[in-house]
Amino acid sequence: MHKVTTKKYGASYELMAVRRDTESICSIGTNCPSRKGQLIPTYYQAMILTTAAFREKNKETQAKYIESAEDILNNSTQDNNSEWLVLRAMNKTALMVTDPMTKAKELSPIIIGLYKKALAIKPSNPRAMLGLAEFQMNAKKYFNQDSSKECEDVKKALSLFNEEKVTVPFSPSWGKERAEQILKECK
């Protein structure tokens, strides 16, 4: 059963890896229909839409991606799942960067709260540690503040990535390369 599942889902995730967002969303929807309680298919549908929103230049399409991901996130029963909370924080961040001057004041505390809740649920989640550190670093850059504490948190996240053991196929395991990239920028 495990090999069949891995083969079946593999094509969907290969499309995602090369950023063929629309095709991978459709493929995941076909191969792994979204159902309440199933983390992996719905997680990746929301993840693809959220990450696509950060890259999208067309404001209308970007808004569609954010709203579609939000719908998926809101229709889930995963509210106490650390990975799910990281994804919610990322989606709120995508929404905030569409108009940071008007949305940052309202959304920043929500985003930070989601990352902190994710860490409270699972302190060893490197994506939660990295997401919170990167979000706070970007805020501090905007206000020209020191981010050395956040650089230390990125180092901790990198350590957590190195210790992470993924036992369930297709479970979230992304982020190590991003942590390495951010760490290079730390002074």
C-alpha cells in the first residue's frame, strides 16, 4: 500500500518541485482528494497556492491564490497541527505583503501568534522557528533594527532541520535551504 501511495502522489509532487503550480494543484486534487482530516493533500494544495501568491505579479491572480489557500486552510480540522499553523502564518504573510502599509498593523500580531502557537505545539518544528525568525527579521529590517537574535534563531532552526527525521511520506520537510540562505545574510 505504501509503495502504491508514494507512486500515486509522486507525480503531483514532482510538478510542484518545478513550480508548475496549476498542474500540481489539479494533480494533487485528482490523486489525493481533499478531505477533512487528511493533512498531506490539503497541506500541499494550500502550500502551492500560498507560495505561488508570493511569486505572482498580477494582483488579481495573487488575490485568487491567497483566497483559495485561505478557503482550504479554513475548511480543515488541523488547527492544532504545528505544520498547519506555519502554513496559515505564511498565507497571512502573503496577504500582508500585498499592501504592507495598511495590512501590517493588523496582520503582524496574528502571524507572530500563529508561529508562536506552532512552536508551543511542537518546539522542534524547524519551519515554525525559521518562519518566525524570518518574519521578525524582515520587520526589523524595515525599521532598521538589529536582528542578531533572529539570526541565532535561524541557527537553531538549521540545527532542528539537521535533526529532523521525516517518517511519513510527503510530510513537510522543506526549509533547510532557506535557513542556510538567510544565515549567509546574517552579520
